Amino acid sequence: DQQVKQNSPSLSVQEGRISILNCDYTNSMFDYFLWYKKYPAEGPTFLISISSIKDKNEDGRFTVFLNKSAKHLSLHIVPSQPGDSAVYFCAASRGFGNEKLTFGTGTRLTIIP
Amino acid sequence: EADIYQTPRYLVIGTGKKITLECSQTMGHDKMYWYQQDPGMELHLIHYSYGVNSTEKGDLSSESTVSRIRTEHFPLTLESARPSHTSQYLCASSDTTKFFNNSPLHFGNGTRLTVT
């Protein structure tokens, strides 16, 4: 049973516009959420995180929103740049410890120049 | 320059061979992890280590084994490779000595294993 779902396998966005990547989860006990970004032939790199006590966290062009009642989080990238083209993984955990992380299947974001 | 190194990057090997995937990190991180990922699928944790002489199994059952004799080194071994082991293997580390919450994972570039 997949507890973290990224229902859009791919997304194309025009350069300069907003990219919105979505993630749904089923386990209401999850209390920490992260986004990782992965370029081809490289390992994932940490992008941004949010704990369940917040509903928004911002870091430069990247903002993560958490809607606990809907069990939904989203990553907003504004403005989108060609270097943002990558696969984005959503991950969630219950409590501290990366060994408790559950990953989604990823969304491939393509920024069109 | 990468702080966590995995070798080899690609490996094609025949059924029944013994293989070791190497992973080393230069950051002094206490925790290390091995993930397995098939194309288009989520990352699954197969092994992790809290520190030297500590190894634990992850969520996904794996026939591989790991060891942690040195802080910086966390190799993964398959005694007898099979086609079902074909996958990408990602090593990661994190520093939990300085952070009170989840320290982000630092991943290596992975080893893509193909067993024929």
C-alpha cells in the first residue's frame, strides 16, 4: 500500500511560470515532509522540508505548503528555470529518523525555455 | 565535488557472481543508508547503520548484506547475484549528531546493477 503518492508522473511548465508539484499521503501519523530533487545519473539532493506544526515553508524560489486536513502537500517553484528540470520526490516520516522515511514515486518536471 | 562516493557507477554481471558495491563518505556522518530504486518507482530502504558496528534492515527485504567497520565506509554485498537484483542502488548518509530533527540525506550518484 503506497502511503505517499505523486499522481502526476510528469509535468511541463514554461520558463518563468510557476511549477506546482503535488503529493498526497494516507498515513495521518506522518509529521515531517521533505522534497528531494534528482538529476539524471545523479543521486537525489535535499530541497526543502516542513514539519506538521507549520503549513508553509519558504526557501528562495521554493515554497512547500502542507494541508493536513487534506493530507496533501505541494511544492511551488517561482519563477521556474531550465535548471529546475529534474525528478522531484516527495517523502514523509513519522517521527525523527531518516530510516522512517517513505518516498513517493517522483514527478518529472520539464521546464520549457 | 561529491562528498559521498559510490563505485562502480554501472555493473553488468552474470548470475551467481558475488558482488560488492562500495560507498564511502568524507563528511564524518554517523548514519548511513542503502536504498534500492527501480525506474519510475519510489526509493526503498534496504539497510541502514547508526554508526560503526551497527547495521539494521530496512523496510524492503533484501538478500544483500552490509557492514560498517569504519565510519566512512558502508559496503553492500550480494553473495550470489540474480536477475531479480537488477536495480539502482543508492547510498546515503546523514549527520544526526548536530541536528535535533531529521538531518537531510546526502546521496551518492548510485550504482546501476544489471544481472544477466
